[in-house]
Amino acid sequence: MAETLTLFTSIGLSEQKAKETLKNESLSSALRGAISQAQSIMGPNLDKATGTLLYSMTSRLKDVRHLTFLTEYIGHRKITTDLQLSAALEFLKNHPNDLIVQPEFDAACGVGVVVTPEQIEESWADGKSIKNEVDMQVLHLLGSKTEADLEKKPKGKHGNSLTRGDCDGLCCAFLVIFLFCSLGENYKTEGYVVTPNTMDLLNKHLEITGGQVRTRFPPEPNGILHIGHAKAINFNFGYAKANDGICFLRYDDTNPEKEEEKYFTGIRDMVEWLGYKPYKVTYASDNFQELYDLAVELIRRGHAYVCHQRVEELKGHNPPPSPWRDRPVEESLILFERMRKGMFSEAEVTLRMKMVMEDGKQDPVAYRIKYTPHHRTGDTWCIYPTYDYTHCLCDSIENITHSLCTKEFQARRSSYYWLCNALDVYCPVQWEYGRLNLTYTVVSKRKIIKLVEMGAVRDWDDPRLFTLTALRRRGFPPEAINNFCARVGVTVAQTTIEPHLLEACVRDVLNDTAPRAMAVLEPLKVTITNLPQDVQVPDFPANEERGSHKVPFTRTIYIERSDFREVMEKGYKRLTPDQPVGLRHAGYVISLQKSIKVNPSRTAGVVELEVTCTKTDSAEKPKAFIHWVSQPLKCEVRLYENLFKHSYPEDSQVVPEGFLSDINHDSLQVIENALVDYSVSGAKVFDKFQFERVGYFSLDPDSTKEKLVFNRTVTLKEDPGKI
């Protein structure tokens, strides 16, 4: 080990990079062989440039059969730049099973051609032209940058914030993420491993799919979906739909201890609520027998073994190697069969795979024992496959073309490819994209459970959370969530978004779809002494042809308490003793005659106003029009603010005492005696309205015939004239 470490550092690798390389057996072996061959050509002391090329080649080469061939070109200095190496790798990737025609290969790589660096870049990488094209598209879509866009902004540690100045990077990321390989050309993607059987397996895959795009959304049924899942749903279902493909909803139900029927139902409800219909609903448990058979085959091929190390021994960054790693195949087969028959206790033994993951984790577990009945298979099985074992094989079984997952699964990509190739089954391509995070919230199942248990929120659907059920209860339309996901886009980098950007998408939808009504949250009684009648109120004032509803206009109406002040203040435009105000939709202007107080000796405590009204066409135009209700329904209104005080409640530097200490105890305000006009009396749960001058509201499931309950979905846009 020490000799190899010294060898790797001698070619220019840092000690840390050399140690990381040693953890990857296949890469380490390939690099040793390449160095030895190059030394036999160039002598024992390789320069750093050659060492860099050798490392780059061995880490990027998909088919090790070409290792000797490429090393010879590097050793004889026929390939001297990374651009030439990239061209060579591209040529080999496009000719996986062909005999290499040397003149064609040399021409593709620029062997023997003397050109400037700029010409090489233009010939092989064409990076500038790609960037120029992206710049032109951004300019066309967004216009020229302003001075604010050109200002250099500090980079935060919490990922990207969606601003106009970041749009270049966003568009570039969109370009990159959608430059998928053509169907059946998986071998052209970065990191994909080519074996002698790859082309045959890909051809069989194409025969089954007919060249159709196949994606899947594979949630674990142990919790409720949140806003980050909405991005995954939109990407998986949306990409399939855009390419006339299909998308599966597959439950990754391999942990019976945490799975409940309500989660299965809730996940499908949310997928369909967002407007997507799965091509087929499948379960990992559908494949338990096939997965078991493949595990047996993996042992037979010498790629897996039964291990007796305890869970606590496997924890940490550098757990000790298993002393059972080299046990005989027949012994592991017998022990694995005994595992299936329930002859061991939980955690006594596991089945482990002989491979090293990209993060250095060695020999991940493939099967473990759990004596908890499964919701679908009952007591048939007492051993269950892990995510690392199940995920790629279920993708293979379902002939998925694009395995789309978030960036944290990048460390599992090598194990994904390794397992499929170790078993000689079709290997899909894994593509990673950045997670979507929102500030002022948490989405971890464990943390939400803590919030529920301590009473900070009512349940998973509390409207202050950002689970999809909570957003539905609060009144967020599914179209708005989908629009938000589209605006955020698919990037490689993690994206952290402020909630107000999601709320803006909500307003855009509700402004066109939520009928208007009038509601008073803090009622002040007003008696009109000279005229009662009914008025017709349009449901959508901007388009009165879409309908209207009748609102009674009687002697007694109610206005917002904040719409009246006894003492005139500068800039105040609503009702005062010396200033009349208009009534929306009524066609009248009211003027104060008398204010009635509980205790006339006090300046506060006004309980009723007596006013007179004048038709607007015969009165001086008022400075403002206010909303009102007459013969209203009493209702409860719930107003929501951010659940946490800080943008990043999980950041220990900002909130050193933990996220539970950062709870905003004023995040919920309940107004029990609000008033709303009678037009909403027939509303159903989740129906949405714009309460004029107040905000957008949705009818809560807690509503009864006796009392309606409304959740404020979002406020209206700030109105500088409303003071």
C-alpha cells in the first residue's frame, strides 16, 4: 500500500488524491498498470504532465481493453494534451466494438498535427462556440444585463439563490442537463462502464422499449412528499411527457418497519394532484424473488459474501475490512439461504457486495434481516434488499432509460453501474441534478415528526410546512407549484429559493382563477341611515363576463377596523370624521355622522359608526374605496407566517441551539370572528377565493356547516396606496 501511494504521488498526485485513488480498487489497478507501461517507454521518472494525462485517462476510460493502447500513445507523446485525450476517449466511446483504424483515430485526436491551443480548442472542444450560443439565447430571452446584473455578488454557502444575475448559469445548466445521450447510446455518457456484453444488452433493451423514453419516480413510502419532491415529480414525468415517453410511479418498499398504507395513498394522491398520471404503479416488492435470485448469482460470481460484522462496526469513515470478505462462495450461498429461512437474528449477519463506492465506502450491504411483516408480502420474507442493491436492478428490470436522481446520489453512481455489470443485466444511465431547497423551513421527516410531537405544528399538513399536503391545505394550486418548478429549472448545483418566489407563482394562478369575495377580519359595525338595497359584485372585476354574485346592501354593514381613524393622519386615505370613503361595488360614498363608543370618556373603543351615503356620480370622488360586508357569515380565518425566524434554521452557526429553538411562535394567528359575504356559503374544501384587499384564501377541511374556516394562502401584492 505504501509503495503504491509513493508511486501515485511520484506522478504528481497530491497525497490526499492518491489515498482516495487507493480506495477504488479498479482505478488503482488500472493506474498502476498505466504507470508501469509508460515507465517502460519513457523511463522511471515521469513528468507531472504525463502523470496527469495517465490519471485522467484511467479515471475516465470506460473500456479497460483500450488501456494499453492509449497508454502507448501517451508514452510516445502522440497524445500530449487533455483536449487530445478527450477526443481519443470520445472516438473509443463511439466505436465500442469496432477494430480501431489507426489513421482515423490519429486524425480524430490530432496526432502529429501542429496547431495553436486556440485551434485545438476549436477543433475538439468547441467550448467557446457553445458558450457564445448560450449567451445569445440568454440575450434573446432576457435582454441585456443591467448594471445590477453585472455586479459581482458574494457566494453563500447554502447553494444558489435564483436571481437575474444567475440566469446565464441557469440556462447553461439547462443545456447541460438535457444533453442526454441518444436512446441506446448509454455507453457515451460520462462514467458509464462498457463490458463485452454492453452492446447486446442495449440492443435487447431497445427491442423491448421500441426506443421509448422511460423514467420513474421512486419514493420511499415512509413519509409525506414535500416541495423538493415536486421538482422530482415534474422532472421525471415532465421529461417523459416531453419525449412521448412513459413514467412509472415505483414505491421503494424495502423497509417494512417504516412503511404505512397512508404514505402509499398520500404519495399517489400528490402525484395525481400535481396533474400527472403514472404509466404504471409498481413496487420494489414486486421483484423480491428476482432480486433474491440475482443476489444468489452475485455470490456465485464471487462479487458478494455473507458478513458477520455488527452494524456499529460498519459505522464511521474508515470501518475495518470484513474478515469474511474472502470466505468461500459455497459457504456464503449456504449462509444466505439460512438468512432467508430465518435462522439468524436481526443484525447478526448481512450480505455485502465486494465494491468501493465513490465516497470511499467499502462493501455496501445488499441484504439485511428484518422480522417485521411486509405490507404486501406479509411474512414471506425476513430478508430485505437495501437501496444500493435494489434501486439499479429495479431500474434495469423496468427498462428505465433515464434514472434521474438528486446530487447526493452521485456517490452511488459507480455502485449503480458496477452492480448491473457484475450481473450482466441491462444498465440504465444515472443522471444527477441539484436538490430544491426553500428557506425558513425544514423538510426532513425526522424533524417534522419532532415539530408535530412538540406541538409546534398540528400534523404533516399544517399549512406552515412545505409538504405537498400542507401546501394543498393552505390553498396553493398545483399549477402554481408546477410553474414554480419550471421557473427554478433543473440545475446541477443545489438551489435554495426564498418562499416569496413560490408565492409569486401562486398569485399568478389565483389572480386568474380565484373568484372575488369580500371579507372583514376585524369587523367594525357601520349603520347607514339613509339607504338599503342589493348590489351586484363581479366574480372577476377584470373580466365581468365571467360572472357575478349578489351581495345584500342593508342599513348595517361591516368594514375593517383599520379602515377608520378618529384622527386624520398625513397620507391616510380612508374614512375619518372629515374624509369620506367609497364602498367597493356599491356605487356609494359614505360620510361619518357619529362614532359610538363603549365608554365615551375614552378616545379608543369605537364600536359603531353612523354614516350617510351618497351616490358616487353625485359625490366628490373619494381618495379610496374600501371593502365591506352585509348580512355576512361568521367564519374563522387563519393567517400564516414563516415557521422559523431565520432563513436557515438548520445552520448551527446561525442557530447554535438547533432548529427547534428557532420556531416563530407568532407564525399562526387565528381570527375566530371574521365575517365574509354570503356568496361563499356553498364553497367546498380547498375552494379558493380572493378576499378583496386582504389576500387569497382557501377553505380548510376543519370547516363545518356552522362555521367556515379559511386559510390565508398568500397575501396580495404590496399596494403602496393602501395606507
